[in-house]
Amino acid sequence: MIQVKEFVDGDNFYAENKANEFLKGLAEEQVVNICYGSVVKSSRDGAEHQRSTILVVYKTDDK
């Protein structure tokens, strides 16, 4: 079965650390794809906040 795990944080290092921890538990042949994206949003007070996302697409033995 193909599954997707999402790691999101305002600080991309946190998402990166969580994704790396998850990947340590997978065998190399289980990893299908890894995608990264980030968006900067402005709040009403003019402050900008970055939101980063890492998606890990992987195979499991579940059918």
C-alpha cells in the first residue's frame, strides 16, 4: 500500500527534523518520493510567517 506522511511547521527545521526521524525507520526501498514546499503568509499586523511542509510518500506491507 502507498501512504503519505505530512510534516508541517512554521519553522522548516522542525519539519525537517521530524521527517528525518521518520525516514530513519524506513528501508530505502520503501521510499517512493519526498516533496517540499513552503509559503510565506502575512498577518493583519504585517508580520510574515513561513509555513513549510514535507510530504513523504512511502510503501507499507499492508494491503
